[in-house]
Amino acid sequence: MKKNFTTSVNRIISVILCLSITLLTTGCWDSKEIDTISIVTGIGIDTSQNPDEINLTAQIGKTQPSGGALQQDSAGGDNDSFLVMEATSKGILSAFESMNTKNSRTPFLQHNQVIIFGKEQAEKGVQSYIDVFLRYYQMRMEVWFLVADSKAKDILTVKTQPEKNSAISLSEILRDETNISESLRINLKDFVSRLIEPTSSAIAPIVSVQKGIDTTFLAVDGMAIFKKDKMVGQLTSKQIDGYIWTMGRIKEIPLEISLDPGYGNMQAFNIKCSMKPIIQKDGVISVSLQIRGQMVLDEIKGFDSMNLNEIVPLLQRAANEKVHQDIMNCLSEAQRLNSDIFGFGTAFHRNYPKEWKSLKNKWDQLFPKLKINTDIKLEIINPGKIGASLNMEDKK
Amino acid sequence: MPYVIFAFLVIALIDFLPLIKQKKYKELFCVGAFFITGVVLSILYVSGVVIPSPMVLLGDFLKKVLHLSY
Amino acid sequence: MQIDKGKITAVQFMFSVACYMQASSLLTAFFVGITKQDSWIVVILAFLVCLPFLFIFISIMRNFPDKNLIQINTLVFGPVVGNIISAMYIWYFLTLTSLNLRDLSDFVHQTIMPKTPSIVIMFLFLLVCAWAVRFGIGVVTRYNTLFSIIQIVILALAVVFTANLIDFQNFLPMFDQPAMEYVHGTHVVSTIPFGEVVVFLMITPNIKLPPKKISKFFLWGFVIGGIVLVVVILRDTAVLGNVLGLFSLPSFETQRMASLMEALSRLEIMFASVLIILLFAKVTFLYYVTVLSLAQIFKFETFKPFILSIGALAIVYAFILYSSSMQHVESGTNATPILWTLFEFVLPMLTLLIAKMRKLPQTEEVV
Amino acid sequence: MFIKFLVKKITFLFKQNQTPPIETQSAEKKTKGLSDKLKDNIDSLKLIFGDSGDLKIHEILFGKNLELSGALIFIDGLVDSKTITESIIKPLILNKNIGDGMEIENMSMDIIKKTILCSGDMSEIKDQTQMIEGCLAGETVFLLDGFKEALLISTKGWEKRNVTEPQTELVVRGPREGFTEDFRTNTALLRRRIKSPDFKMEQMKIGRKSLTDVCIAYIDKVAQPRIIEMVKKRLEKLEVDSILDSGYIEEYIEDAPFSVFPTVGYSEKPDVIAGKLLEGRVAIIVDGSPFVLTAPYLFIESFQTSEDYCIRPLYASVTRMLRLMAYFISIFTVPIYIALTTFHQELIPTTLLFTFANASEGTPFPSFIEALIMVFSFEILREAGLRLPRPVGQAISIVGALIMGDAAVAAGLVGAPMVIAVAFTAVAGFVIPVQIDSVSILRFILMVFSAALGGFGIAIGLLGILVHLASLKSFGVDYFGTVIPSQDLQDSFVRMPLWSMSGRPKDIAYIDKKRRKTFIPSTRRSNDHQET
């Protein structure tokens, strides 16, 4: 027992030696203290004077020292919680490098919430600047992808009230949007997977600055439509409803029906949409869309001298008709711009791989002529708390 | 470079001292052979000499001579 | 003459096979580039292709219960040819160790710590592995059960976390690629994760179990490993869809996007540390097998002197093997599968055939 | 060069040990026989003991016509004077008819032993060393003029602490009596719990100067002979001056003196030791120490408390998992916090990251130094709390921690989250008192690793600890064997109900493997009303 005891002691000493050597020489390469990094929460990309350069705006979260001696000046709380930095250069990371010289702290991109492209840059083309967001190790895929209706810089510089940092407030807005439907917000992965698909075209929400009574706030309304990687058009909020209905994945959506006898407001939920591409014998392609769902009647106006049993079927038929109408004019808008924002191309590719080889190169001609036959059945299952409304007399 | 040499010195200290004490020369010879190849290769690598990798060589051999490749 | 007398139980053996295969679950970059959204079919095909070879390994184990691979080679092929084949096997084990070490340092480099030099990562990692190998089979396989179960639990968690991102449409254009792609994919998968199980022929004497019952445990370990690989691929394809082929580490990107609510997001370091621990188990086992086979071929009574020298050689060899990770992936999909088929399928089949022809196990008692 | 000096010093220390045992006082002690002259014996005793005040020599004359002269030698304080008078002096003096029927010559010591003295425990001794040892052990030596043998009569009886509740292992439910310093009381406490004849206690004396009684207790056919042999062999090898507490013995016989994990268990409660004996372990009872050692001690045992087996299994399993988590937390919280704030900021959710950033905005030190200061100060407070008298100690450590933490944050020296993390680890560290040394040392090592390499450093540290744990053996039994799925898992992470734990621990127990028949509670078999 004694003899190998000394060798084990030698061994322990030498292992400690090795470990200490490596640990002491480690220059802690990757270690960056929290107060030496500037946390980038939003990135905006706009066009700049000469064509192949871009104007990058980065919104950096500022930290007030909460504890300790530096307490006094932050009591005011008036100064905002973020600062905006700008740089123009050929590439995005080189822009960050040039920004770095002005800012003492190294930019930290892991906590970036949004990527906003200015309108002109979107129209000029997006693909060339997406590469860094996939390749650079600090970029994450679940970042929100937005298009500004004017300049991305204005979006990032606006001081919103509820959430001090406007990029975070944007991600909050987008999170409420999903109460309506998942397909309203687009993260980088969805956008890129649409870009890769040869036939389908990408889509991204548009954000704009709105003037409130005494505050300015950000609103996400409308969708930008991209053809290949250039923005070609815009969907108004009405047409977006049609887009939402075709894409499915809806949690709950308000429906507003105005007829001559009266006006009704309903909330649709528990909606199942199934979209099946169909290729008839003679080569004509069409898409059958089946929507089943339930609605709750929330508000009625007018309909005097009619009782509930007549109103409900009336509203039901009107609701089905309205959804069909929304889908149609969204489709017509998309077909006008000849950009397949619904991903019908991929649906055909997935369900008919053999025929798809021939369809693929003819898709630009086929898509404008595509028909959608809809089969919508939304029933009102719950008329709300009260049965007959005030001005209805109960007809026997 | 100094780290590499220091590391190999430590390995020699740990492994070869007991072997020499126990006078197992056959083992010392075999382990020494592997140790030397390790030292030579690492010195060459650290000083920047490009060492052809056996896997790439075998891969080319398979592709060109036996045409066995995808 | 058995060098390492340590014994492990059958359940430990089963889970170390499963853990060994799970370790290469994240590094699916090889075959994802070839068969994009049908990769899961390729994995299942490879699993079925490898099953018969698994039974070959099991029958070798059953015929030579107290001999490891090196002893079997010298017995079956005679001393001269046997030693040459054993030397090739040792080169195979060493290359596998270096490849997996290289995988680890590339993974840590690309995800957690880009600026740390990879020599530090490899050196510390191998130092811990060497310390484990020093204590023999008992310590090397002690934690495989724990690691394997932890990985399965974490995988279930990951699937739950990516539930809202999963879209089953992503699988759809099935069998859309030319047949050659599938053959190539199956070949790659059957050699990288599945075929490497040949390494376990080296520790047959250390299993505390009558030879007849080994097959049940070996098969179950193989099945668990296979299931985990398929589930990983299914989850990645379901979440990433056609973007799958872009990334060098698809599983890591999926785990980066996985999030339940705002608070429970950004958990990829948990998945990364599980992978590091699994790779530790795999590299330690390969390192142990290399050192054991070397000591076996030179007929020493202990493998301890080899440990540190082979460790240094493995680190340098890992640097020399491929200049960059792209070259690693490219040769991993084209050249390596053909090389490994020799070791994982052709040679074991040969050993079994010759053993059957010379009816070796019986004569062995006479000698 | 300090390392080289250290290595040389340690190897010299052990080389010196290998030389043939130096002349110790015990070797040259010839067994000097007693002389038959009473006076010579007394003089030699006086010479040996010098003029130590508590040595009492009491000469008595007895016999019918007082022709026999004897002497009683004992150490005052060690003996119970009442027993001496009752069982020795009275029979000798009052019994008038000694020696009338027999001549002096054939009056021998064993006749006196058998017929005259009425004390239970007497033994004859022939040489001086036994006499001295007996005398120092609290026995009375009876010398008779004209006879070579002497008589050792056990009249032990000194001030003993009575059996009280131990301070270290407080329990809510379960027996509360603890061991005391007295050797015989401890063995009696154990004997009362395990009344089977197989329960063996082998006694030996260790320590040249202290001659402490050490007893190896085990249950035959339950404890493996291999382990018993190993314990005996290691104990016999001790050439030590003195054994004042079982801690001394623990250091000498443990498997890995340089490891942070204890491989020899100790406890102050007889029911814990009885439980361990029934599981096949060997207990070592040391005179003068209330802590009894148990030999093969596994890592999982430090998470088992005596209370687990007295309360219902479900809650016991929950508390056991809680202890395991507390152990994990107390080691890993601070390193993970350092790694998160310095290396992997991307893991913290954005809003939380801003609170961390705000907190550590003005702090001068990097987070590793910050953590070091806080952990170090908490350790000092803990030590202060322990050393001060009971009520004051508790107050000091709590108040100190609060004030220190608060002041540090107010002064902007340390971030608030860091104080919370360190406080949490310090408190979690107290959950398992047995592993307190491994917790504080491992925490520091992991802090260094995480400061140098972040998450990867922690993974390497964790793997290093796991490998070290796997390589440890305690008396031939795997120290961390609970990870292999086996029957022993029933009592490791969870405590299965008693009626289902039928086997003793697999690799510790010997032939007698069954400790109880698996008893299925009555509710399963038939509903209750049929029972009555």
C-alpha cells in the first residue's frame, strides 16, 4: 500500500500542475463582463446615398445603475432607457465594427428582438443582407422580421410609453397579435424558408409610427409582399383577414357584419382550416379550402322586430359570405402582384411531387389563373348572455 | 511552442519515470515510440508544416484508383 | 490473459451502447445535406441495414465470450495476418477518437465559445477522459446509464418545447430525390452512428453475463440508440422544414428556437451541456478501447503507460485530420463511409465466416 | 519549486515510515515478572509511577491470625471505592477463617479468587506491564506477599456523562438517545438494540501512551469477512502514540486521504449505527469519543438520515430528493451564475438580463472576484457562528449575513443577484452537514473553472468530479455505485417503503441477504372490515 501511494501522490501533484497551467494561461477568451457589452435590442437597415452601402441603426438598451452611490440621477427616470447608434458601410457587421469605435462597449447581438428593413431597402432587395443573420453565431432564428413603412431609423428612435425600450415594445405588440393568429408574425426562419422556396414568395408585417393624443406609438398593420426578395406590394388590414383565413392556424378572430336589417359583431374561434391542392385531369389546378369553426355573438344593432332565431341564421350566412369575400380579394391582390404568398406552390410540390416537375417553371403563368373553391361553415353556437335583445318583441 | 514542449515533458515525467524504475524496457520502447511520433507530429504542426491527413489521402486513393466514391 | 479485470453488468452494457449511439445524435450535419426532408427515412433504413450486422457482432461475441477483438483476430486469422488486421483496427479506433474529439471542439467552437483556441478545449476534455480511462472499464461505463436516461428526458423536453413550431407539412415531398441520394444517405448513416458499435467487441470479456444472454441486451441498447436518433431527426425536420439543409448544426438551431413561454426560452446551453457529457462518454470509451487494444497487441499486463502518450497523439491527430470543418463534413459524407464499411461490416463478417469454417471455438479448448 | 519541495517532503515522510520500526517504548519493554516479595513489587510500582498523587496503595493484613499481608493498588478517581470496600476489603478482613484450614504455601491466588473475593470480573496476571495497564484502566491490583501472581479486579467507576440527545443529528421523530464518551455505555447501547448472539464485538487497545479501547463491532454472517479483515488489518497497523477521538482513527484507516469525499462514516446515534450494522457494515467504537465510525461508507449514505426510516415513505423520498437537490444547488449555483453573467449572456431572458446589467452596473469587481469575496465572507460568518456559544452563535451568523449583504449592495460593491446566489448556496450547504467539506471545496474549484472557461469549464469540472467519485472505493466497495441500476436503488434517490426493501445492500451484505420477508400491507389483500 505504501509504494503506490507515493506514485499516486506524484500523479495528483502533476495533474494539479497540468490543470493549473492550462487554467492560469487561459486568458478567459470568451469572458465579457455584463458592463462591458452593449445589448443590441433592435436592428434597422435602410438605404444610404451610394447604392451598395446600407445605413444601419442599432438600438442599444441602456442600463441605469440601480444600486449604490449612483442612485441620485436615475431617480428622475425621464431619460429614456435606450440609445440609438448609426453607421453606414457595405456589410452589417462592418457597420457594427465602425459603431464600436464610438461606443466603449462591444455590441452583443444575442438579445436582438427585431430586424426592421426600411421600405426603400425592401424594395431594392433583402436577400443580400439576410446572409449575416444566418451565418453569424450571435444571430438567433426566432427574431421578428418587420418592414418599416418609412425609414427603419424612425421606428427605432421613437419613444413609446408603456415599454421604455421600443424594440421590446414591438415584440410585445407582436405577441398580442398572435392572439389572433400565428401567421400574423413572421420570424427569421419563416421568412428565410419562404425565400428559399422557388415559387412561394415571402411576406412580412409592416410597422408604422402613429401619433397618439400626447404620445407616439407603434402599430403593426398591413403586410409587405415580396417577389423573389424585392417588396412588390402591400396588403391592407382588410386583405390581411383573407390571408389569415387561408393560412389557418387561427386562435380567435373578430368578425364584423353589417347588413341592411342590422349590424352584428361576432368572435370566431376553434377554427379548423384545411387546404388541399387539386389537379384536375385536364391539367387545371385549383385549391379547395375547407373552413369549419364556431362563433359567439357578441353585439347586435338594429334587427328591430326580428327575434333571435331569424337573426342567427342571417348573421351566419353573412359571416360565411364575408370570409369568402375576404379570401377572394386577398387572392386577387396576390394574383395581381403574381406573388404566391399562401405557399400554394409548396403545397402542390408536397402533394404532387411528380407533376410538380412540369408545373414548376410554368408556375408564374399558372398562379394568376388559380381558383380557390371555398367551403366555409361557421355556426353561431352561443348568442351571448341575453336571448332576445331589447327592441325585439317575442313573436309567437 | 513552449506549451507543447512543457506538456510533453510532463507526460514523460508521469509515464516514463515509473517504467524506468520498474525496468520494463519492452514497454518503455513501445510507449516511447508512440510518444515520439506524438512529439514529432505536434512540433511539425505547431511550426506550421502542412502534414497530409491520412483520411484525405485514403479518400483520394479510393476516388481516383478504385472509383469508389459518391 | 485479460488486461482489465473490471466487470460491468448487462444493464450497464446495454445503456453504454445506447449512450454511445446517442452521442452522435446532434451531429447530423453529415447526411442532412444529402437527403433534406427525408432524412428520417434514411435513418430508419440505415437502422434496418445495420440489424443483420448487429447479429454478426452478437454471434462473434457468443462464439468467443472471453476474448476481445484483438485476441479474436490473432486466433482466427493467425498471428501475422491477425496482427495486421488488429493494427488496422487500432488505427480505426484512434481515428474515431480523434474525429469525435474534433466534432466536440467544432461544436463548442461554433456555439458556445468562438474565441477560445480549440487546443484548450481538446486538452482539458482529454485530460478528464484520460483520468477516467486510468481507472478502467468500471469508471468508463459507470455513468452511461445516467447519461443515456438524462438525454432521453432532455429530448422529450425539447420535443415539448418545440411543440408550437412543429409543422407536419414539412415532411411532405417524400421520396422526392433520386434513388442514389437515399443509398448514399443510408450508407453514411449506417457507418457513422450505427456501424461504430463494432467497438463493443473489445469489451466482451468484461461483461458479467453468460454469452447466450448478451444478444438481448445488445439488441435493446441498439434499439434505444436508434429510436433516439430517429426522434432527433424527426424533430429537426418538423421544425426547420426546408431550411434544414442550410445549417451545419440543425439540432442546435432547433433547440435555440425552442421555447415554452418568454421565461422558459433560450435553453440551448442545457442541450449543449448534455451533448458535451454524452460526447465525454463516447470519447472516453473510444480512448479506453484504443489503449486497451494497444496493450493487448503488445501483450502488456497493464495499459496505464499508454494513456497519456495516446492522448497527446489523439489531440495532434485531430488537428491534422482535417484543416477545416467543411472538409470534415465533405469527406465525412464521401470518403469515410466507404472506409468504415471495411472495418464495421466486411472484417467482422470475414472473421465470423472463417471462424465458422475452421470451427474455431471448439478447437480452441484443445489447444 | 515549492511543488518539488512539497513532493520531496511527502515522499520523505513516507520513506521514513518504511524503515524498520524505530525503537519504541513498547518493543524494549521486557515482560518483567513480578517478584514474590510484596515490598519489591510495591517499590517497583512506585518507581514506575513516580509520585503521581492519584496512585493509591493500600496494605492490608488479613487471615485468622493476620499472617497474610497483601496490598491493593488502584488509581483514585478511576475506581469506585464502594465496590472496592464491598467486594475486596470486607471479605478479606472480616472473614476470620482464612488460612486456618490451609497452610500458607498452598494458599494460592485462584483459591482467593474463587472462594474469598466476591467480585464478578477478576483475572490473574503474571507480569508487570499487564499490572500497570490494568491499574491505569481503572482496575484494582491485589498483590499477596509470597506469591508471583497478582489479581486484577475490575472496579471501574468514574464520572460519566449520562445519555443525552446529540447536538449534531437532531431529529423530529425517531429515537433521541446518543452515544457518550464512556466506552462501556456505548457498547451497552448497541447491545440493547441488537440482541442476537451473532453480534460480535472484538476489542483491542491502540496507542502506546493512551491505550484507548477500540472495539470492532459487526454482525456475523451479515458483514463480509473481507471487510472485517480489512478493518482489522488497517487498525493493527497503527503504531500511534495516542487515540483521543474516533476522528484520529478515521484519518488513518480511510481509503483516500487526499479526496474531498469522506469514505468513513460517523454517527452519534445508536439507532443509526444499529441500522448500518444490520446492513452489513462494520462499526468501530472508540473509548472516549461519542462518535462511532462505520466502515464501508458510500456517497449516498450522507443523504440518508435516521429520520427517513421513522417517517412514512412518500415524504421521506421527497425530503431525500430535496437533500440531493440542495447538495447540487449548493455546489453549482455560484459557478453557474458566474458563467451566465460573464460568458453566456444569451441564456438570460432579455428583461432579466437588464436587471442583472442594472445591478452590476457600478460594481468595480468582475463577477468572479465578487463571488469570491461573498463566499469567503459567508464561510467566515459560518465559522464564527459555530465557535461562539450556542445562542450567541446563531444570532451572529444570521445578523452578520444580513448586514454584510445589504451593506455591500448599498455601497455598490456587489450586485444584488450575486448576494442572493451566494446566500442561497450558503444555506443549501447546511442541508447535508456530513458533506460540508466536499461542498465548500468543490464550490471553489468550480468557481475557478467557470471563471476561466464558462459553461464548458463547469462541464469539465463536473465530469472531473464524477470521474473522481467513480474511482473512489471505500473498503473495496464502490463509493458511488448507486448510479448502476441495481437492487440498491431502493434506498438511494428514493426511500422505498420498508415492507418492500427485503434485501440488504447488494455489495455490502454477506450470506445472510434477506432482512425481512416482503410483507404486502393488508389493504391490498382484502378490504379492512374483513380483517377484524
